[in-house]
Amino acid sequence: MLATRPQVAPQARRSGVAIIEFSVVLSAFLVPVMLGLWEIGRLVHVQQVVVNATREGCRTAAQGITISSTGAYTLIVVSYNPTLNNTATTRLPNVKATVCQSLSGAGLMPTPGSAATLQWSDVRVIFQWMPSLTGDPALVNATQSDSTTITDTQSTADLDPPASGTSPTASTAQPFKGVKGQRFRITVSIPFAKVRWVNVGLVNPTTVSYTADWLMMVDETFSINTGLPGTAPNN
């Protein structure tokens, strides 16, 4: 008597095929989509970090002049790398350092124990004087003889780093040159390839950048009349 093979129900065979089809669709479609969403989310996050860093740089530049921990007046410049001239402590306040500190706080730049690859030289900072929105000639003419734009690497003599014996006052388009209410623009950009998590080819921007317009918040200049009569103490 011949043994007969058990009959497999068509429904059972079809369920196995459905599992295989689902696996193919999952690997060929859903996984790239999920990675793409992850990549887009990272781009949005980095963009917001750059926006915040640019605004922090503007707040620093708007001061023009600050006071150091020793009480000395300190001029604020566009860029001055403290790691290249750590002895010039009185000239450390600068726009680029503020931007990089903000990026570091968000985890985009190396900190102790961090795997971030974005470096100081990867960050680009552009400072530019802008025409007054109100058309006030006093504000426009305040820097008429100055250059209108300066980048963080434009002048190696007084910016990044200053040469021996030079001063950052040599530049003609620095934040400390501004007057109260003067409009300026700062642009910050970083390479996205240095901060991206995955690369599936769906999002391929070269850089992530942001531009912010700001107003100088320095005090108005005034003069003191030294010819005014004084008062003598009562005898």
C-alpha cells in the first residue's frame, strides 16, 4: 500500500509567500524611508542649532566693547582663535568663539568625551555692516571709510591669530567700530557632512547656514566740557 503525501492547504502556502513579500518591501522601501526621515530630522536639528549660534554671535557683536574679569575694556572682534594665542587673554571675546561655544553646547563640536568632528576651521563667520533701515546719515557715514564685509579668515594679521606685536584694532570692519543703532549682519555656515548621522542620498546640502540682522547696542558717545566751573569745598 503506497503512502500518500499530506495535502497542504492553499492558504498555508500563501501565508508563507506573504511573509517573504513583506520582508522584500520592508527592506527595499520602508527602511530607506525611515533612514531618510532620520536624515531630514537631523538636518532640521542642525539648522536650528546654527540659528541659535548665529543669534548668540550677534548678541556678542552688538556689545562692541565689553569689560574683562580684571575690569579692563576689551574690544570685540569677529574672530580670534584662543587656542592659537592663549596668552592674549584680553582679546578673547569675539563673535566666532561665541558661535563655536554655542555649537559645542549643542553637541556639534568636540567636547571631552564627544565624538563630534566639527572643528574651529570648519565654522565660517561673516560680519557685514548694513545700510541703516531709517536712512539716518549719521549711522551710514559712521563707517563710510570702512570695508563693508569681513570674514573670520580675511586678515591673518589681526584676526586668526594676530601676528606678534599687532592689535585687533588694525581692522576696519570690526564690531567694536559700531555706533549705537548701527545695523549689521552675521552669517554662520558649517559643512553638513561633518555633523550628519546617516547618508542615504535623500538630503545632500553642502552647508547649513543662517543669516541674522542685528543692531549695535553700544552706548552713545558723549563729550565732557572740561571748562565748566567747579565748586570748592567749604572752609
